[in-house]
Amino acid sequence: MSDTKKERENKRFSRRDFIRNTGLLAGSAALGATFLTGCNSEPASAGNNGTASQSWDHETDVVVIGFGAGGAATAITAADAGVKVLLIEKAAKGEEGGNTKYSGQGIMGTDNADELFKYVKAMSGLFTHTISDEIIRAFADGAKENREWLISLGANADVLDEGMGGSGKPWIWNEYPELPGSDHCICWLVSGKNFDGAFYQLLHDNVEKRADKIEVWYDSPGSHLIQDPETRAILGVQVVKSGKVLNVRANNGVVLACGGFENNEEMLANFTQQPYFYPYGALYNTGDGIKMAQEVKAKLWHMSNCAGWLWGFMPPDAKRCKTVTPQKGIMVGPNARRFMNEA
């Protein structure tokens, strides 16, 4: 809190650089972070309690909401850029990790950014409202850097290059092999295995190594973004910590990396039209970030899908669903009728 205004300005880093360095994670959190500095033409919402003369309980350079892959990578990137980071997490210590902890642990990479650009653009072209070329280019260029980025965090280069189970070749993750550039969509595995939590553990360890730059608050959900009602700038965030609502100033912006709505039955029903999905991954992804962003007039886009749930059933007294595989039986709906080809 002793930095001068000029020193704060020197610490700023561009939104494009931020996307390049944090929009890198496939199978864990693909382009899952939203960077908010508040360039909003809509009127401020009364629900975010923002005023230009807001009193503050805590101050930092960047606030990152959510300690999954997106939040961890964001915090590491910001810390390495020389700024102080407050990383807040809704879950208790030991339960953090979002969907990443339960995901396949694959990190998207490529040996040819131009070819990956073609592949992602071809996939996005299936939608009426496509992703901009600038974002796809940032994603592809960042993916090209992922191998070296993982090694810089401590991953073993030989293990990365050995691929899945020591196969000796990269894991080509081309879900649509008929599209151009698909053979250049690569997934790196930190341990050479999937679904073992190794990638998330690598990120977690690197956050802890930067404790001088990254402060972590557990059991501390974000509740509202604090917005200047005149300039629309996002000034900070309200955080519920130890039963108290704290106003946290973010001098260089707030990053929402707090996951989706997989464990919110109402949002599942409204957005996906499928109210009977149950969470397989994170229990704390209840759409908090979406609600906070809506309060400051953020627009919703492509809300009909989410991550972290699978076809399955919820056993009595369980917190997460159990998956059903074709080897274990057939799948039926609430009316006991079979509704799909399990293969």
C-alpha cells in the first residue's frame, strides 16, 4: 500500500499479454479467466455497492477469484510480471482446485501455431457468433509457448515429450480430425498420465513458491464487484471472509476465474435445459462469477454448455455423482426408458 501512482502504472501489463499468458489451458480450463478493468458503457448496477469514495479493508495490485487452473496460472503470470496478487478461493484449504483437480490434466499445446489457428477457427466457424480472430490468434500463439512454460514451472521435458503412458509421441487431441490443422492440436501431460491431478499440483506448488507475491485466502468467496458508478471502472471486489464482508481494492484489475455453474441446479435448468445433471468435479462452481459479472452489466455468451458434469447418477448421501459406463449397464431417464446408444 506504499506504492506511488507512478509505480502502480509501471506495474500494469496489457490485456493482450494477459490473454497470451493465461488463455492456455485445455482439459482443465480453456480460456476460463475474465479480466475486468471496467470499460462498460452501461449504467452501473445498484447491486455492486460501488462508489468513487469507497472505503477499503485491504488493497493489492490484482485480485484473482478462484484457485483452479485458470486462477493459478493467472496469479503466477501476474506475480512473475512483478505485481502483488490476492488469490481468493471459495473452498476450504484442501478442497481448492475447481474442476481442474478432477480433469484429464491435459494442457493444450502445438508445434505449429498457424495450423492450430486454422483448427480452432474451423471449430468456431460452426457457430453463428464466432470468436474473433484476435482471440484465436492469442490462444494459438500462447499454446505454442506452453511446453516451455510448463518446463519453466518445473515439468520434466522428457516426460512431456514421451506422451501418454510413455508412448514416445505427443497426444494428438483432435476431436474433429476432419478439420484443417487438427493434427497440430497437442496435449501435454505433466506426469505422462491423465486424471492424476499432476498438472494442478504443479500449478499449486508454483503458487506456494511465490508466497511473497501471492497471498491466498481460503473460505473467502467473492460476493460483488465494486464499480465506480461514473467511470464504470471495476475498483475491487467484496469478499466474505470469516463471516465479515471486506472491501478489497484492486489497483490493476479483478480476474474472474471462478468456474461455471455445474453445481447450480437452477442455472443448469435455465441455461442447458437439462436439470438432472450432477457435478462430477467441483462442488463450489455455483455461478458466482457469472452473477457478479451480470451485476456490472457484462453480457452472456454461449451459456448452453458447461464443464465438470457427466452422465451419471447421485448415490444417497453422496456429494458427487458416479459415472456410468457402457460396460456397467444401460442408461435410462427418470421415466425408466432407455434414451441413448451407450456406446
